[in-house]
Amino acid sequence: MAEYFISSEDAGNDLLAAAAFVGERISGADGRAEAMAAVVPGYLVRGDVDLAAELANTVDDPFSRDKLLMAVAVKCADIKDNEYAWQLADAIEDEGMRLQTLERIGFINANAGDIDAAEFAASQLPHPDHVQAAIAANIATSERQQAVEKVEGIVFPTARVLAYHRIAQADIDGDNYELAAEMLDRAAASADEIEHTEERVRCLIDTAQMYSGAKRNDLAVQTIAAAVEDAQTIENIHRDYFIGMCALGFVLAGSRDTAERTLDLVTDKTHMASSLLSFAKEDWRADDKENALDNLDEAYEILNSQKETETRDSRSRNTLWTSIAVQFAGFGKTERGLEIARDNIDPDEVLKAIGQIAEVLVIQNESDLAIETAVSSGEPIPSAHALIAVADELIKKDDSSKARYALDKAVEVVDGIPQISAHVDVLIAVAARIKHIGDETSAAAIADNGIKLITKINDESRRVTALAELSGVFDDIAQLSEASRHEIDELIYKATQ
């Protein structure tokens, strides 16, 4: 007989427990794994790591079980229960995932200043360099020389570069630019030791950008120049991406002419347009709005001129198209942005762009136009999620009245749609936000409607997932209506049959 951890009494009083109760009794291995993937994180949020671990162990699929045990172990490290974290890590069957868990535990302890625990985690790893780098970065503020010596002892050069970066960033944050530059010199030297060209170029670019942050644009330009030389030797599709990143590095270092010459080395139009979009953003930050718009226009024209036969990655192209459209709106050219967004050949990207432009409009204090734009696609589910995103921005601006209007509109646009599961997702999201802005009664009424729909979902694991999501809004079933409590009782009863 199967062992269960959730009683019917607990399930009758707690939505997450109800979800777990039903999930435990799903007979199919895949369905139970999907259900527990939704339930276990809920118990981790509550800090109930013991129950979370027990529920994770009810999953038959080894990969899913190990993934959940990793999440529990990481949470244990977060709450400083290292002994249990290590115990759970040892219970993970997949060796790669077990080592990944130990590494994450080591990172958490290093960042929390528990150096002994971090060193112990590092001792369990065949390649502890990344954990050692995190330890060095943590002790750098109080024991700098010891930290540097520890970094110098790291064998893997990429990990050494990252460790120097972390120490340098702390120096930059403290306006200690000279000390930061010293660490970045060491980082650049370590980057030269990296054998893999793409990884070496990436580390050089990151180092150069940090030089700019340390007020050493001269060294940034020098380092980027080295990265460009290496990037030109790359013989795969990533060559243009890295050269484009180098061009942006020159912009950040104040060397625009060199940036433009570097961009001439890029042959792929998607990467060229992406770099110009980055140039435009930097120009806008520098209050050079005319140049920003010129670069954005050029980015769009280049991408628009790209023929199908020239396109290496349609998904990247369409995603970039969305980014350019949204950026036009960000630069105050809303109509142009919407026009470009609607010309995207990917209908999903069209909907995504419209939603993001609506969010931008809220930031620009155009809340009425934002709500109008959010529903302009005519598609219920994307419109609802766009309205929820608009509401989130309005809540940040303390405009609860307009936020509430957007949320009510989201409920309205999905009313009656046949996709029950998608409808439930919207209701849960809306209920959470209405509760956040202080109207718990209305939020509970929306949650009640959500529960009515959850009972109509045919897939058992999806029902559990929806209940678990709703428990993040109302964990106590007593907060809901008598009808909802009855619906939950029915689900609990059916799960035992």
C-alpha cells in the first residue's frame, strides 16, 4: 500500500495541502511528477523542507525526483540547514545533478559568508574552482591578500577570471577604481590562458566593460581590440555575435569610430541590427536622442532588408524585430512601434510586442492608451496577460484605481473562452494582484470562479498545478466561499476513489 503524507483533514483546510493530497494519488508516473513539480516549490516557500523532501521522494521518474531534491537541498542551504542539504544532495542518483547541487550549496554558503561550509562543499567536488572563486570574492573585503592568493590557486582560468571580476566589481561599487583596475589586469591575463576561443573572447569583452566601469577606457579599448582579433578567427555562426559585442564594448569605452569600423566586420544582418539597437540604447542614455533614433531606424532597415535566404535563425530575427518595435515605443514613437510590431511574420511575437509596448506606455504615463493597446490584438489570452502586465506597472506607480480597471478588463476579455486551463491561469494572476492592492473580498470571489473552472479540467496533474498556484494567493480554504470549499472536498473525495 502506498504511503501518503497529506491527510484529508489537512487537505480540507489548506489549498496547497489539497493539491498535494490529489497529486500523491495520481497513478501515472508522469502525471505525479508534474503535480509534485508544482506542489514541492509551494512547501519550500513555506520553509517546510521535510515535507517537500518526502513529497519529492514519491516521484518515480528518477530525473524529476532528482530535480526536486536539488531544489529542496538548495532551499536547505538558504535557510542554513547545511547538514540536511548535504544529506539530500547525497540522495540524488544522477552524478552530474548531484555535483551541480553541491556546487550550488557551496555558492550559497560562500555568498552568506559561511566559509567553512563552502570549503566543505568545494572539497566534495572534482572541479571546485567556481566555488573557490565565490569564496575568494566573499573574503576579499576583509582579507584581500588571502583572497587574491586563493584566486591565483584556481586552476580553471575562466573561473579565475570570474573571481577577479567579482572582486573588481566590489571595488568599483566602493569607488576604488585603482584597485579594481589591478584586479582586471589579472583577469585579462587569466583570460589569455583560456584555450577555447569563444570563451576567451567572452571573458575579454566582460573584462573590457568592467574597465569602463573602473574609469579606465584606455584599457577597455586595448582589451576589446584583443577580443576583436580573436573573434575574427572564429569559424562558426557565433563569429558575428562576438564581433557585434566587441563593437558595443567600443561604444561603452567612448570609441564610437572604432565601434563603427568593427561593426563593418559583421556580415549577418540580424547581428548587425542587434548591435545597432544596442548603440541606440546607449545613445539614448547619453541623451543623444537624435543619434539614438538614427541608429534604431538603421537597425530596422537592415533587419527588414534581410532576405529569407540570408536568415540563419528565424527565431532570433523575429525576436529582434519585436525588440526594435518596442524600443521605438520606448523612444516615444508608439505608432511606429506598433506598425513595425504588426509586420512581424511570427504571430506570437506580434502579440508579445503589443503587450510590451503597452507596458512601456504605462511608464510614459499613458495608462489609458496602454490599456487600449493591450486589448488591441483581439486575442483574449494574450490581451489578458498584457493587461495584467500593465496592471503590474500601474501598481508600481501606486495607481491602484487604474490597475484595478486593467485587471477587471483582463477578467472580462477571457470570460467564456473555451480554453479552461488558460482561463484559470488568468483568474489566479488577477486574484493575486487584486488581493495585493487591498481588495481581498473581490480577490476571493475571483478565486472562487477559478476553483469552479479547476474542477472542470480533465487532466489530473493540471488540476493539481492550478490548485498549487492558487494556494499562493489563498492558502487557507476558509477564506473562500462555502461553494468553493465544497468543490475542494469533492476533489479530495474523488482522489481517494
